[in-house]
Amino acid sequence: MRHFMYAMVLTLVGALTGLLATSDAAEAQDYRLRPGDVLRIEVLEDSSLNREALVLPDGRIAFPLVGTVPVGGRTIDQVRGALAEALEPNFAVAPSVFVSIARLSEPGAVAPGVPAASPTIRVYGLGEIASPGLREVPPGTTVLQFLSQAGGMTRFAATRRVQLRRVDPQGQERVYPIDYRALQQGAALSNPIVLQEGDVILVPERRLFE
């Protein structure tokens, strides 16, 4: 009898675990992506494409071979289908694309009685940065300070082609090139670049022999 009861308990625990996992999966499938979320993308046919992709303020992600893909407001399944369709011309057969949520962007809440945090701005790091993603930094933070907080760049970074991408009040994106290698060698910026809300720091991947 004791063994029977033990087996019943294990069965009930297993069933409950399965129900919770199913519920979590359903919620993930229905979740609509938003800026600041980070996706994990894997392509079975070409592992060099596997990476994490940040959802930018305009609701897009950047991905090799296809450029930018709109994902804001879409579900994981919709993004998976869009990426597979966009990548298909680059493969002999339709590629197998797997998409999951690596990290969510969730605004922090202030508990009652706790002083509000100092004001911050949201800045996004993208590409060959040691710790890419959304960072909230104090107003007045410069590009170099942001890169330092993000852990610097990877060994694959094209340090001569760093970009600051900024959307002006008219909605036009402006790109400001930064030669980080020159700065490493002692060059000075005449005017340190101070970051603004929504700025994106993009560090491209180094080309062959670059």
C-alpha cells in the first residue's frame, strides 16, 4: 500500500509539472515582443548565424543575410516564420529556424516608501559588444563610458567602424561613425559624444583581413 501511495504521489506531481510547463509554453507563444527584449535565434543549417538579437526601439532586429526584420508586436512563432522566409533564398532548402526569448525587457517598479531612482536614459548596445542589450545609464553618459559599462568589445569587433545610431525629432535616423581604434591609439574627440534616450551603439563584425 505504501508503495502504491508513493507511486500515486509521483504521478500527480508529474501531471502538475506538465500542466505548468504547458501553461508557460502557451503564455510564451502568445507573448508580443517589444523593444528591449532579447531573442535567441538558431539556424540548424548554419551555426555561424546563431546569436542573440536585441529588439531595437523601432521594433526591429538586425540579422545576417537579411538585414533588419520587424518583430515588435509579433509572437515568437510569427518571428520564426518571418526569419525562415527571409533566409530561404540563401539556402538550397528552407532553413530550420528556432527562436526563443533570451531576456525580457521589464520596467522596474518602485516599492512604496522607497525613494525613486535617479533619472536614467535607455541606450541599446548591438553587435560585437561583450554584453549587448538594453542599459539604463545616467544622463550625460558618453559613448566610451557606455562601452566600458558593457564590458568593452569582443575580439571580432570592427573597432574602426563603430556607429552611433540616433533618431532625430523628425523621425530620421542619423548615423555617426566612431573610430574606436584611433581613440585607443591616443586620438582625442573634440567633443565627447553624450548619449541620448533611445541611442543605439552598433559594433559591426570585423571583415576578413580587417
